[in-house]
Amino acid sequence: MEPGIRLHDKLYLNEDRKDTPKENFKFLLDKLPYSLNHKRVMDIGCATGDFLHYLSKLFPDASLFGLDVYKELIDVAKKEVPSVEKYYELDISSEISDIGKFDVVTCLGVLSIFDDIEKAVSNLTSLTKPGGKLFIHGMFNPYDVDVFIKYRSSENYGIRQYESGWNIISQKVITKLLTDNGAKNIQFHDFSISIDIEKNPSDPLRSWTENLENGRKQIINGLNLKQPQFILEADL
């Protein structure tokens, strides 16, 4: 298994959620104080283009770009969201060629895949033009502890092959890395989901919600992992 890649991401090949945008998409756009029309927007880890599709409907005059490591996902995105100006098959955690700079860079649910996020963070900031915005959706620990998760399906017991994808880097560390790369005005917006998500017994890795006594909804999955999800916003 390739380090830092989770096989679970390929489930997007069998899903069509273009017309039911995720709650984190809506939450992120609520944080935008301006229109994205006539701006260059790059979505890192675009998969089959769900977020880009959502943006294209809201901001038809935006110049949209997508980047993902999986060719299979990009091929689907090209067919389903052809309005995107260009897709890049690249690994955000590795050296990438000069592909320009963007007014807004989004990275949704990607950083938790990597045990070492330094190169990915460097790339995210370098892709964001001066005066631009960077948004990262992920799990960030408000306590000063970095958590690294490895798991395997029980049916693979005895096979020393583990997947990643649910690491929880501390807010302290991600703030330091971003600041070291020129980011400023870093904010963590607590992603408090308002809808119920049902448990999927056939796929215990898919997150679901459980109601808490204080009225909030806790996002959890089959790793028995309570997820401290935030939208991180930073200026470059």
C-alpha cells in the first residue's frame, strides 16, 4: 500500500452526489465575504468534482481548477464537471511543478491522510496568491496533541497492511506550519453539523451523527473516533 493513500477514497467512483451538496460545502461558503465570480479557485483533492460542481452552479463566472492524486477520479470529474478549466493529476504531499497561483485554494478532508503534512502545507500556501484565501476542512485537535491513526478491515486480520486517513493534527502545529509558510489571520471555524447522518452498516468507515445532551451532533465513525472537525481559514 502506498504511504499516505487511503483506498476508501475510491468509493467516490460509485457515488453520484452532485445534486446533494455536502454540509461542509455550504458551511465553507458561508465564510466567504465575497463572490468567487471572476476569481481563480483551486480545489485540492477534488475527487470526482462534487465541490467544483457546486461552485460552478453558484459562481458561473469563476475560473475553476481541480487537483487529485487518482487518475480514475479525475477521469470521472472531467466527464461530470467539464466546466472546470483544468484538472491536475498530482500528489499535494510531493514536489509539484509550477501550475500558477489562485485567489482561493480549498482542501477538504485531505490533510488527515498524511503522517507528514509539511510538504502539503507548503504546497497549499505556495498555490495561494498574495492577498488570497486558503480554506482547509479537516480534523484539528484543540489540545496540544497530534494523533496518528492506522486501521485495517477485520477481514484482513493477520495481514500487516494498514490504511490511514483519520489523523488529527493539533491546531498548534498546523498554525505553526502555516505561519512558517507566510499565512496569517488563521481562524478555526467549528464545523457543527445540523443534519442527521444515518449509520451505514455495510461501510463502518462512513461517518454518522449521534445526538449529544447539549443539543449538538457528534460526528463519529467505525473507528470509534469522535471527529473534531473545523474549517480553517487563512490569509496569504
